[in-house]
Amino acid sequence: MEVFIMILFAFLIMMAISSFLNIMLKTTKKKDWLISFLLSAFLSIVLVMFLGS
């Protein structure tokens, strides 16, 4: 359960950073948000696996 919470926390942090960058760079198309979502999900899982071990 705590691994899920760590992944969720890392995902929210990554999504906040990528959302901020999307807005600052004016890339607000659906494709850009989907790429940000998938990248945030992947990076949060990798980050938790790397730091949790």
C-alpha cells in the first residue's frame, strides 16, 4: 500500500511540473497533455523503483 502512495505522490509532483511547463511553453494541445501524462506515469514508477530499493 505504501508503494502505491509513493508512486501516486511522485506522479502528482511530475504531473505538476509538466503541467507548469506545458502552460509556460504554450503547448496545450491534447497530444501534449497525453505525452505529459504518460511521461509522468513512467517517470514516477521508475523513480519509486530506483529510490525505493
